[in-house]
Amino acid sequence: MKRTGLIFFPAFDWAISPTHPEREERLLYTQDQVFEEGLLDFDNIIEFKPGMATPDDINRIHICVPDAGSVITESHLISAGGAITAADKVLQGKVDNAFALVRPPGHHAMRVVHGARGFCNVNIEAIMVEYIRKNYGPKRVAIIDTDCHHGDGSQDIYWHDPDTLYISIHQDGRTLYPGSGFPEEFGGPNALGATINIPLPPQTSEEGFLHVLDNLILPILDEFKPDLIINSAGQDNHYTDPITDMRFTAQGYAMLNEKLSPDIAVLEGGYSIESALPYINVGIILAMAGIDYSHVKEPDYDPVSLKQSDEISRYIEKEASEIYNLWKKRDSIKEDLVGGAEYVRRDRDIYYDTDGIREQQKETVRICNDCGGLLTIDSTASTGNKIFAVIIPGQSCPTCRSKGEEIFASTDKTSLNYAYFQDRDKNIFLVE
Amino acid sequence: MTDKVSYAISSDEKNSYTGGTMILGIDVGGTHTDATLIENFELKRKAKVLTNRENLMDSLLEVTGELFKSENPDNLKRVVLSTTISTNAIVQGKTERVGLILASGPGLSPATLKINDDTHFISGYVNHRGIEAAGIDHDEVSRICTHFREEGIDHAGIVGKFSTRNPGQEIEIRDIINDNLKHVSLGHRMSGNLNFPRRIATTYLNAAIHDLYTAFVRDIQDFVGKMGADVPIYILKADGGTFEIDQSTEYPVQTILSGPAASIMGVLSLTDCREDAIALDIGGTTTDIAIFADGVPLLEPLGVTIEGHKTMIRGLRTKSIGIGGDSRVKYESNEIIIGPERDGPAAAFGGPSPTPTDAMIVLGLTKIGDKDKATAAINSIAKETGCPAHEAAKTIFDQTCLEIAVSVKEMLEEINNRPVYTVHEILEGKKLTPQILHVVGGPAEPMAEHLGELLGCPAHIPGHAEVANAVGAALARTTAELTLLADTEQQTLTIVEEGIQTQIPNGFSRDDALNIGKEKLRERAIKMGAKEEDIAVEVIEDQEFNMVRGFHTTGKNIRVKVQVKPGLIAGFGKEQTI
Ligand SMILES: [Zn+2]
Ligand SMILES: [Zn+2]
């Protein structure tokens, strides 16, 4: 048995729009099932009221345009605040692990925020992780994103951070939003191997997920040796999810959490609100608390009809071993990739599907062996906003910091709507 | 030990119970049985006798004999009893063997849910929306029933997961086995709330104390008859409300832990409390803490707990801590430790150990008992701590008050930090801020002022506190609660506690649900014995969700809960106290 904290915030009065999947009703049946099972009566399951995140918590990791207040609602502050409460309870030793069963989700929100993408405005896990580092010291963190969609926002934020291992397991991007998350996306030049993408073919079932967990994720975690494991716990891999095509089950989610043993789990997507979420969430809570979950099954659960094809099994086995080999070679790849360059730039077009905004972004990182590397971002959005940001990484080396300060001071701000300077270690956030 | 006290009140404050109206309130406690006679809202007489645990009837006859020496029982209009019979039956294990049939569905494992060897799991169940996911297997149920008969089990509890969403299966099972058993308790009748393990425990206890309680009810009816009165008899419930005695036999479990409820209702009737307040009942061994919000006592959020059984019984929220006037004081590893043990009475009354009461005597805060004995006991602590007796007494007294105050603050903190599930409630963040502290119990007089200082509010000691329980019972109104669920996609309306599920039209609205809820609650309250003027309906839950499937709204999920909250009967409590 473990002491498990539960931060439950269904936001019964908040929706993106009345018929949007991210609406008031989303956690209603989950609440019903959790209450009816009497889970809060277990001595080792303790419910905590979520706190509220502050704009400072958001500005520690995001560049919100024009500012945090304009891109979020109170509900986002509570959702991120719920994740922070979960972290506090775990890190203060009040519980062994915690599950923030909160909405709205966050894993599609990237570092720069012009609006909402994939139902997400701000990245609640990233806000939580940087809150942890600010308040509890530097930590090596592993985020295992088990949402069916590639967590392109979390990937973007941690692309250059060698101390954050981001592993996403999701339905193949050729068949699902956001269309990214291939094994070649392997982390920035200063953080190769700190991003791992495991796309799975449509109709992968328990067997495939657990194979990848046992043969790829757990061995990598063993080597990375994180101080904290976070499960970005999306629930849309379920066989009844209306917007995806996978065959994962409540039993599968519970087993995954038992094996992964995350310190903190944070709800992400999952829109089969009636047939899947009540059972998955009860399964995850029981698994985290070390209580028998073997009877948590969907009413129409049928392991035979949900079995994946042999072809899928072979595909996944091959892919898992290829990705593991790639991970093994992570250090030797840098030389080939970077050569003698001092800076590396990536240019991207980013689409905010929820808000219909387009962004062109040029992101430049300083090649550095001593930290995640100084980052500068030029970004122009279809809203008319043109911004420039200088970002000093956490645990920054002195060279990256002084170069960043120089660049920000000498930037010509007249052609920009906003210029941002973010130094997490020194808790500085400037907007000009 | 009978005495007579009366206070004048102005006549315009009297209504339905005026004009020779007498109410008899009796509190059968573990140690004492108290009775009060209230006429026109004046406490007319009070009496206290020792409870004869072997024969409650003797105690009742003795205490009322005292009371009616010079009164005419013909003037009685109502009798209200608060009794420990159900609590004691459970604590002492004097319960019936109960066979349980559980339709548990998916979720927690049966091993976790099983509460006795006579628990049987069956294959049918309904889901969270109350939709039947698997039907009842009649043969399976009949086999279990046959087994019960063979085992000599004639009390059963039938409990389904989500039966409060659709009571149909519980009723179906009862209809299969009903004729063969003496008593059957159904889960959905216990409460409209969700919590399957608590529903199981509650239903089990209800069936387990049914016979004993029914016998008690017959005795009480005989007893009132013997008194020569033909008046309604009410029993106090754990939530501080009453119900009519005939109705109570279906729900005996509602009467558990009505003792603390009586005490809280007593404080309410003795103080005219209508603000946020704290009530402390400081006894010999324990101190009970209760909290009022705008003068209404708070309820346990999920239900009361008895002997390790977590139930769904609506009960007043109390916290009992192991510190009281007779707590044993000892000095151990450089610390003064107070309680939780009680070795006997205070040293001043011949007890073996120093106690907070002795400290208060040494400090001159109270003039009871033998001061020399108290001083000797406190000296034994003073010697160990190496300070004068007076200083040791002060330390003990301060620490006793402080520990109680800390517990009160923790309880307030817990209440103020209870989880809420809407953005609105988080932002609003309503917090309790007690304006007054009411203290009853033996050491109330010497302790109240200092406790008030520690808790930051003025302290008040109500008069007649020694019979607070009996007064509280006498003046408590009938309470009731009702839960309604409308699912316009399924076109069903469920009135949970009544076990009703009916068809509704497509256009059924939240207002329709509220109107039906209020009307049905009124009917239910009247059936339970409420008087029309006591039924102030309060809406405690009122939610509506659009059900969207595939980006289309397919219906509404409406949830309504209404109650008659705990309080005093009409005509009382308008700026008036006993
Ligand atoms: Zn998703
Ligand atoms: Zn650097």
C-alpha cells in the first residue's frame, strides 16, 4: 500500500464551448465512479483541494503573448495549481505519490503561447516541473506521456533540456493530430536522447503498450535515473475513445501505472467520458495506491476482441528495439549532427487549431556542453504579434547567461510588439 | 434531584405549541437518563437519574415518575427520545446475523467489499448512469436465499453498486426473496448519496439492529401508553432531526450516535445561535467539538462512523478528542502529557492521578472537591518538573486549553479546506469564522474564558447545560433529505430514497426537477412526522449537465438534492432561548 494524494478538480462550470469535448461533463462520470467506489474512504487515499497557480509560475516556463492573463482563464490556474498541489504533497512527504485529476489539459501547449492548441493553453506539467525545481532544488525529471496524441507542447518545452527526459507514447502521427512525434525527433543538440518518441500503429492493444513499457521505457528510465517520474496521463488510448483509434483498456492503464510507479500523475486528454474515464481513473488511483484493481473492467470489456494483430506485435517489437539502439547511441550522434557550429536554428510553422492562429517561429540555441544552452526565439503570429524572446535555461552556465543578457540589451525592440527576457534561475521575467 | 425553573417569554413569540402545550424530552445516555418538561417553550421541570443499562424501561419510568409528580400527563403534546440503544447494540455486538446480497459490478474487488461471512456477490449490476449493464439472475438469487434459510439467516441486506442511480435491481432481488425472510433492508433507502462500501455497511447495520430496535419501539409505545398519554412519539436521529416512531422502525440505523446530536441541538436551543460558532462539550474523558455555520450545525460530509463501520448516515459533524477534566496528567521525557487515558475521577474526588480538574482547583478557578488532595496530586507533577505547585497547575491548565484549541482550529481548517469542484467555488472561497464559543460540560466555567481567548472569540456558557441533551431532543424538528436524478436522454427520473423511477418527457427541465423534489420532500417529511410549519425546504444540490455524444447534445443530466435541515421546531428560536 502507498499513501496516494488525489487532487480532483472537474471544473463543473468551465468548458471551451458547450458541445466541445473539453466541457463541464467531462469528469462527471469519473466523479460518480470514484465516489461510488468509496475511494476517498481508504486511509491511504487522501484528497487535497487544488491551489491556484500564479502568473509567476506560468512566466517561469512560458512566453505568453502578450501576457499570461490574456491567454488563460482561472480554470487553467486551478488546473496547473492542482498539479502543483500534487507535487507539493509528494515532495513534502505527505504522500508517496499523487494524481492530479484536473482539467483543462496542457501537453499541446508549447513554450511560446499565442493561443490554445489541441484544447491546451498552458502546459500544466511543465509549470509544475519548474515550480518543483524552483522550490525543491534541481531535479532530474522523467515525463512519460501516455496520452494518445503526441505531446508536442511538452516536447517543445523540454527539447533542449538534458535534465528532463520526455518520453511520449502515442498513436502514429501519420494517422492522428498533431502529426508529429516520430523516433527521429530525439531532442535538441544539447539534449540528444532526452526526447524519446514512440509512435504506435492504430489498434495497438494492452500487449503492445506493455511491451514498449517493459522493453523500452523502463530500461531507459533505469539508465536516466530520474529523481521524479511524472505520468502525463492522457486516457484517449482507450478502445472507446471517439477521436482516436487505439485499443488500450482500464486494466492496461492500471498495469502501466503499477509498473511505471510514477511519483505524480497528471490527467491529460481522454474524451470517452462515459465508457472509459470512470474505469480508467479508478484503475489508476487503485494502482497508484497499491490496492487490488483486478476487478476494474469496462462493462463491455472483452480481451479476445481487443487483441492486437500479430503484424502489429511484430512492428512494435522491431520499433522498440530500434529506438532503444538509437538511445544507446545518443552521445555519439551529437558530433555528426552539430559539427563545429556555435548556434543551431530550427524554423517552424505552428498552428493553433483550437484558436485558429498561425505562428512562424525561429528558435536558435547556443551549442553548450555545460547547460541546456541559451535560447532565442523570433515569433510572428497571425494575430499580428511579432515578438522576440531571450531564454536563459535552468542551471545555466555563466557564458550562456552573459551572452543572453548581452543579446537582450542590444536587441532593437522598435520593430517588435514585445520583447521578453526569461531567467528562471534568477527568477527574472522582463517584458519590453 | 428534581428542580423547577421557569423564565417568562413574551406571548407574541409563542405559536403552535402554546396554550398548555407540553413537550417531554428524554435523553437516555450511557451514564444518566435526563428528562425535561417544556411548556410554552419554558423549561418547566428537569430530572436526572442513573441509567439502568440492563433495563432501560426502569430508568424511563423512574425519570418520568420524578417529572410528573405534580404534572398532568394529559397536557403532553409530544414525546421525543434520544437513545443509545442502537449505538450500544452495535458497540456491544448484540446484533442479528445478516445475509448480504451484493450486486457489485466492476471496481473494487469483492475481497475488499466483503464485511461478513454471509456476504454473497451476484452477477447483475447497473452502471454510473443507472443503466442496467447485466441483468439479475433469478436462479442465482434463489439459491442464495435457500442457503440463507438453511443457515437460519432471516435478516438480509440487498445492496447494488449505483443503486441510488437506479433502485430497480435491489427491488427485483427483494421481490424474489421477500416472502422467505423476516426482514430485508435495501441499500438505496439508506441515503441518496454515492458510496457503495458505506451503503453496504449502513444496510448491514440497519438489518442487524432491526429486531432489537423494534422491540425497543414497542416498549416505548407501551411506556407512553402507561403514562396515560396518547401523543406522537419522536426519536432523535444522528443528524439532530427527529422522526416519528413508527417510521423509525424501517430505518433504525438512523438513530445511531444521536447522543452527540442531542447535545449539539441542546446548545442550539439554549443559546439562540445564528452565527458561525464553536460548541465544546468538555466531559471527564473526552471533549466533543461541533461547528455551526450561520447557526446551523454542520453535517459529516460522507456520513458518521461507528465501531469502524463507515456509514452513509447523515450525522452532525463532531470531533471527539481524548482530553477532559479527568484526563490523567503525567510527566514523561520532559513533557507534560494530558490524556487520553482517564484513571478515575480527579484526585480531589479521590481519584488516583492528577488531572486538569485538580490543576483548576489549585489555581482557584473552581471550588469543588478536596483542595488538599488536588494540591498533593499536582505537587507530584511539580516535583518532577522542578517548579512550584502553582506554576505546574498553570502549565497543566494552559496546556489542556491549548490542546483543545488546537484541535478546534484543525477542525475549522479541515472544513475550510474541503475540496470543491467548480471554478466559482474556488474563487469565492467562503470560510467559516466563528463569532462565539459555547462551552458546556463539567469544567466549562473555569475553562471557557481562556479557551475563548485562544480561539479569538467571546466564550458563553449556556444555562441548564446539564440537561442540554434532553432539551435538544425535545425541541428538534423533523429532518428529511431527498435526491432526484433526471436523465433526459434515457427519459427517466429517479427519486432515490423513495425507490421510484419514472418516465419523463424530452423537455423535462431543471425547474421541473426542483419542483417535484420540493413537493416530494414535503410529502416525505410529513410522513416522517414533520409539522407543516417546520418544513423549510433547502436546495443543497442543483446541477445540470449537457450530455454530448459525437458533438451533439443528446440530453441533460440533472441532479437535485433537497433537505429540511436540522434546526428547532417552529415557534422556537426567534431570539429566544430556554
Ligand atoms: Zn490526447
Ligand atoms: Zn551554457
